[in-house]
Amino acid sequence: MTRIAATLALCLFLTPAQAQDAPAPDKDGDVGEGFSLLNEGAKLLFRGLMDEMEPAMRDMGEAMGDLQPALRDLLAKVDDLRNYEAPERLPNGDILIRRKADAPPLPEETPEPEETPAPDAPSPDAPGIEL
């Protein structure tokens, strides 16, 4: 998707520059008019493509925003990527990323505190009052 957007942007910037390098129009002005029409056609084409891509790019941005907390957790667990070997694909399709033997030990994870019920809340084992 990024490659398409970069190509479109490059073409959009190059189109006016090519039109400026065109030879001067002859007596009838056919050459200059032709380049002008090509320039306008290219602008319309690229504008249409950009309009079609805008919703997909917006959705991709939202998806990346949703993934951000999970990626932060993953990066905190992984530590430094230089401590790992290149990924290896197994015959069953799994991908292994082995930690290097000379890598320093991982930092100890602090367990997340378990949620404790509020002091005035009844315990789930206590008999309840039925109405």
C-alpha cells in the first residue's frame, strides 16, 4: 500500500515537470494543447486513485492505533532485537525466532496484581439472600 502511494506521489510531482520541458507549440498550438490535456488527465487519474485509497489508509491508521498497546507489550517482553537470531520457518509453517546463546538474561517480569474484590462486596462462596 505504501509502495502504491509513493509511486502515485512521484508521478504526480513529475507530471508538471515533464509538461514544462515540452517543446514550444507550433503554429496551431496542437502540441502545447496535447500536453495540457495529458497533464489534466493525469491529475484527474491520480486524484481519483487518491480518493479511492483514502478510506483504506484511514482504516489502516485506525488498525495501527488499536495494535499499539499490544506492540508495546511485545517490545517490552522481547527486550533488544539484537539478542535474537533471524526468523526460521519450520516445515509445519511455524516461525521460530531463537534467542542468541550469548544474550544477557531477560529481566524478571513483575506479575500483575490479581484483582481482589472490594472489602464490602460479598464473596462468591458466601450464601446469598434470595428474594
